[in-house]
Amino acid sequence: MAKEMRVMNRRLGLGWSTLVKLGWGLMVVVSLWFGPAASASALPMEPLVAYLPPGNAITDGRALLRYSLPIDNADIRTIQSTLEGMSDWLRSKRWGPIGKDLTKVERILMRSRETMLAAVPDGKRAAAISYLDDMESQLLPLREAIDLRDREIVYLKREALLEDVSRIEELMVQGFPYEVPAEYDALPQLKGRATVEVKTSKGTMRAVIDGYSAPVTGGNFIDLVQRGFYDNMEFNRAEDNYVLQTGDPAGPADGFIDPKTKAYRAIPLEVLVEGDDAPVYGNTLESIGRFLDAPVLPFSAFGTLGMARPNTDPNGGSSQFFFFLFEPEMTPAGLNLLDGRYAVFGYVVENKEVLDQLTQGDRIESIRVIAGAENLVQPS
């Protein structure tokens, strides 16, 4: 393995300590399943660079969810990216660029209001108007906070503006953007988004499940949530600073047995790539020569929800899933070990700190759908 790592070092310019950590992380990747079936001996070693796709440097789950919405409106996207970018200036206390960014947002809101409203379906336009009005009302207080160089207030006002942006962008979505292959008609599908509340023995979190990018994976999860499948279930695996896994029913099949069919419900690997019209099903991106392509939902945020599966079967997932505990040195932005090999279907968006307290043996007390349940489509 040391020889292959030196090759990676020459190709990618990574430090030796980083390569050692990446190699360890790869061993964890192949074991994201129900037990000790995978080991270091199972690692495919040629070429190792194939396991390091570019990924996505955005590390905030809410931002990733905004960018993944299937909309095409340049004005609202520019407002979003400008507000997102303010965080970099805030960290370095560069108040001049922050002020310029706010001016840019003000101009777009003033000049392109009608263009943005035109992208919203008629029945939802009144709601969009109220969110735009709210954004405009927050501009002056934000400008005053910038002038006072009050980082905390600027951050809070920026977050409030981004919440309005999220709501407007969600209103712009017009229908489900593609057809899921007919071979998956027998599986529940999430045609939109749902929000879940995850109550654990250490605290409660909220997560958004994204059916626009992973309708089959997300639909399976929401269906199991509504069945109460995860209630009172232990976290059966915890890898320090990497993953926290659950969903093992402790049965012979290590997955969900559909009471109607009496069969194991198998979920295909499902990855939507940036620029594609629909997800790739049944294959890792690496196996079809697309390991450099970036998934719309990457493993780049602490609290990413990923679907576990057997090491050798991309289509063998069922009920087990894991929370990705992003560790910057183990998975540097742009060199993620999981993208394209496992399906992402959502992000924790509230109380992510609870994940730091959870470990193997802790429990999910309950998971409940608190919004978007109407987007779950059951098989006919």
C-alpha cells in the first residue's frame, strides 16, 4: 500500500500524513455495511486515484440543499451565491467586500424582482412576494450592522436572508424534474423533499431528505420512518470522526423485509451527477469511468445522510444508513472518499452537535416526518 500512496503523492501533491489518513479512510469506506464482511484485504488498489473524486468544497448542508434544487433562475442564484460567499469575508473580517456584496444583492432585488416572480407558478406567487418583501426589509438593518462591524448580527441577518432565498427557490420548482426508471416502480419514491425529526438518547436533530436528487433512496427512508422501523433502534457502528451507522434490524436478512411481499427490499445505488438530467442507478461512478464527476449531493457536510450497502453489491442497500461525520484531515474538500460510491439522500440541518455526543450503543428513540409527507409516493 505504501507504494501506491507514493504514486498518489506524486499525482496529487498530497502530504504523506494526509495520504496515510486517506488510506485508513478507504478501509472504513469498504466496511460501511452490516458487519465485519469487508476488510483491508478487500481493497482494490489500482488505481487508487479513482477513489478520490473532486467532490464539492461546500461544507454546509443547508447550502448544499439550496444548490441542489432543480431550478434555473440566474437572479436568485446570484443572490444566493453572493450571500453564501459573505461567510468567507466574515471569517477574515473584510468589511469592504461584505458591503460590496450587499450592494450587489440590493441591486438585483430592485432590478430583477419581476423576473424572479415570473419563475414562480401563479398559485405560489403571493408567497414569493412576501418572502421578497421580507428580504428587502432586512437590507437596511444588515447595512447598519456592517457599518458597525458587528459580526454576530451580520451573520444572523445573512442567515435570515438565505432562509428567504431557500423558500423562494423551493417555490420556483415546477413539478418533478425527471422520470424514475420503471424498474423501480415497486419501491416507494419521494417526489420532492421531506423534513424529519430524529429523537435520540442524546438529543433531537432535524434533517431534510432530498427526493429531487435521490427519490428512491429518500422514498425508502421516509417509508421506513412512517412505519416506525427505526424507533428504539441502536447505532450499531461508530467510527471515530468518520461515520455513525444505524438501521440494523438484528435479523437474518440485515435489512427490511416487506410484510406484503415477504421479500428483502433492495435499494439501488442512486447518484445524481451535476449536469445530468437524472441519477445514475446501479453503478458506482468509478465503475463507469466517471470518478471525477461531482454528485449534486456530496459527502462534504458534517451530518450528511448516506445509504449503507454491501461492499460488493451496489444494489443491495435496504434499511441501514449512516451519518457522515466530516473530518477535514481525513476527507479534505475536493478529495472525498465516498462521493459516487454511496448514495446521499439528505443532510442534518438543525442541532448537528448531537452527532458529536452519539456513539455505538446509543439509540434512536424515534424519527418522525414533520413536513413533506405528501411527497411520498407509494407503489400502486
